[in-house]
Amino acid sequence: MAVTIAYASGTVTNAAVGTENTLGSDPITDDGVFVLWVDLSAMNGGDEVELAIYEKVASAGTQRLVKKFSFADAQNEPHFTSPGFVLGHGWKMTLKLVAGAGTEDFDWRVDRIA
């Protein structure tokens, strides 16, 4: 089983409240099992972040929400790691600051497991 650490990576800088930031490209059509990592250590009291994964069921289909993860306030365990998702027809991962100062930075990466 091949593992590609940091298949995609980057930083959402000064995350704007209410903006859904795509992590990497949209859509991605490479297939495999993918895991999302996000450093949530910039979160403070009153902050709220949503992470989402979208995919198409068929290559000509519509990209729809697969799973959403929500976090509020400062995090005791600031490294989020998603379960592995089998993706490939046209997927994306996003980060949205729902509430906060709008000055938070979030490092992220997507690993490919297979």
C-alpha cells in the first residue's frame, strides 16, 4: 500500500468569517483513500470552524456533501484527523470559519493512503 504524505497541503491565512475555503483544487478526480489533517490550534473562545468533504457518486454527477465536522472554541486536541474516505469522481475538502475574529490561520494537509 502506497502512502503519499502531503498529497496536497497549505494554509488558510486570515480565514474570513463565512467563507468556505477549498483546500487544494476543485474538483480533484484522482482516486484513492484520502485523510484530511487540520491544525485547529489557532481557535479561541467564540470561534467555530466547519470542515467538509464533498464527492460525486458518478463522474458526470453533482458534487454533494459527504461529511461535515464542526468545532467550537479552543481545542484541547488541536490536530484534527479525519477517517479515510474513498474518493475519486470529483471531490474537494473545505474549511469554513463560521464565527471568530477572521485573523486565524489554519495549516492543513491531505494524505493519500492508496
